[in-house]
Amino acid sequence: MFLYQEESGFLFNSDSHFLYDFIASFNPRGKVLDIGCGCGILGLLCARDFTIDLYSIDSQEHNSFLTLKNAKINALQTTAICDNFLTHDFDQKFDFILSNPPYYHNGVTQCENTKMHISRYNNHLPLSAMIQKANQIIAPRGHLLFCYDAKQLQEIMQILHDFKFTVEDIRFVYGTMHKKGQLVMIHARKGSRSLCNILPPLVHFKEGELSVEAADIYHKTRTYSIKCKTI
């Protein structure tokens, strides 16, 4: 899948590929919303491989433009919305809500590039506000899937509990098995009474090379990035 990206903006990375693989294991279907879609990679991969009715929302105009362009060049369909997710008035419920949201917190060194800043730092889309809004627009028994900084797991679980989401599946991503987990992928549902499955870890590199599983994921996603300037 060919994907145009804004050269001065936030470029997708392994998070998007690994999160897509995680989402795919739950067979997305029905109405699907991709929050903070960027160039559209996450939702468009789902639209390529599953029969869904895709909606994509991003607050930055260049991202909505690229999402539509990328959908067109890959013969896919999405309704691209350029608006603030937290204030947008949705007129329907979604069966699957997906997001690779900004999760860097204020305690880290911040860049001055506005496009990058909006895409990376969670003050632009606080997790509690995102979950609260998702709670309002998710269908009964709907699926919420996202990734986040693993170090913030305690806060993540508390927020989901506060808004009556049950975490059904968790998977941690490690750079190598000798490093701390850096990313956590969450699958939560409304109205579920399931216990939580802690899935086997996903390790990116082993002995200096891509792990077999990571290489397999990249092979399945088959993305090719084209850097461009939009505005």
C-alpha cells in the first residue's frame, strides 16, 4: 500500500504496523472510526483487508487531505473528517473505534514543530477525554483498540474502568527482550464481563535483526512511504 506523508509532519512508525496486526486479530467489521488518523495508515490497512465502513478523523488539514489521497491511490474508501474529535458532533455509533493517539506527556522534551507537536503530545488529545468521547459514540458491545505508552498503564486502566470499559486483551511491545516494555496495545469493550487476556509479548528485534514475528507483520502490511509537502 502506497502512502503519502507530510515530510515536515509526524511519520508513521512501527507502532502503526504492530497496532494494525493487533486490531486485525479481532476481525474489524461494521462502522469503523480511526481517531487521529494521520496519513490514514491504520484505517486504510483495515479497509484493504476487511469489509468495513471506514471513517477517519484528524484535526490537521494536511492529514485529512493525505488520508483522502491515500485512499484514492489505493482504491479504497473512507469518510475523512477534518475536525477536533472531542468536539465533533457524530450522528452515528461505531462498532470499532481505533486510535494510535499522541501519548508523549509534558515531562519529556518537546519539539517546536507544530505539526509534530500536535501528533505526539497528549495535551492535544488527553486520554481521559478521548475515552469519554469514545464512550458516547461506541455501539453496544463495541470494540475500542488503541496503543499507548506502557509506563502509563495504571492510568490507562483506571480511565477505562471509570467509563465502564472492560479490558479484554493486552499485549506489550518490547524493543528487545532485554529492555523494558515500551508500548502497550489495548482491546476494550463496553458491557463485557470477560476476564483480561495478557497476550504473549511482541519483540521487535532479536540479536540485532528483526524478530520473525515483526518481519512477518511488516510483510503483511506491505506499506511504502512517499514523503511530500502539502502546505
